[in-house]
Amino acid sequence: MLALQIQSRTLTLEQYEALPEGRRAEVFDGMVYDMASPSQMHQTISMELSNILYNYIKSRKGLCRVFTAPFDVKLSDQPLTIVQPDIMVICDRDKLDGRRCNGAPDFIIEIVSPDNPADDYVRKLYYYNNSGVREYWIVDPERKLVTVYFFEGNIVNFQYPFDSVIKVNIYEDLFIHFSEIADVMSSY
């Protein structure tokens, strides 16, 4: 009965927190959307990228933190919007409350699911751009492309093939050699 009630009206934070443990869901404008479990390829890409970001920040004794899904990001209270980006970098530790990030991360990477690419290319692009995310990458294993949006100043959109070296724009000297990640992926 609770599931029917959730679908028929907008979800509150209390209702979201009462969802069964282990249920993978996001909330956009108060409506809950279930998420599929990630594939082996998805997890491989996520681990490679999150390790690169973590090691870079740690080597420079940076204050930013790297988190991977499932970790909630509450973008809005009214209407409730909670996402679980695949990878995120959060530099303002005041946004972290021990349970989630309250507000936009600085950098988000989403890895496209073949079942629902519009979620990352359209819906999340809209919410991330409007909530204050500084940089957003869409990694598409099917198309072997990385789409980079750098929202500071003007919206900049670049697409890179998987054999590229891609600059992380929120940092002065971080470049990701995506061909090395593609090599790891090709072993699967």
C-alpha cells in the first residue's frame, strides 16, 4: 500500500528515508524512480575513475572528497530531488551531514546505462546544471564517448572518444588518460 501512495503524490524526505533498505531509487520533483543494478563494465569504469580522482586529491592533500553510488545527494527540498550520482567530488564539507550531501557536488560523473541513456543525457543534465554542479561528465561505454559539461561561466560541451586525454576542468592539472581506462575495459 505504501508504494501506491508514494507513486500517487509527491514524496517527502521522511517517506524517502522510510523506503526499504537496499532499494536503489532517485527522486525528481517528488516522484520516485527505481534504478537498476550497475553492470560489471559500469562498475569497472566507476572504480577506475574514482581511484584516479581519489589518488589525485590525496596526493595534493586536498580538502575535496570523492564518493561513489549509492550515496544520496539532495539537490532540492521543495520539491524533493535526491540523486545518486555514480561518482561525485564534494569540496564544501559543510554540505556533508553524515548521511548525504545537501546541495550540489562540484563534479559529477554518470556512466550511461544502455537501458536508459536519456536519464543521464537529458534529465540529470537539466538538474545538475540548474542546481549548481560545476562540472558534469557523461561516460557512454556503448558509444565509447565522454561528454563533458563545464557549467562555470558559459555552458561548455565537448565530446571525447575513449582514446582521449581529458582535462578535469575544476582542477588546474588533472588530466585523465581515458585510453588506459579503455584498455582495462577491453579485458572484459
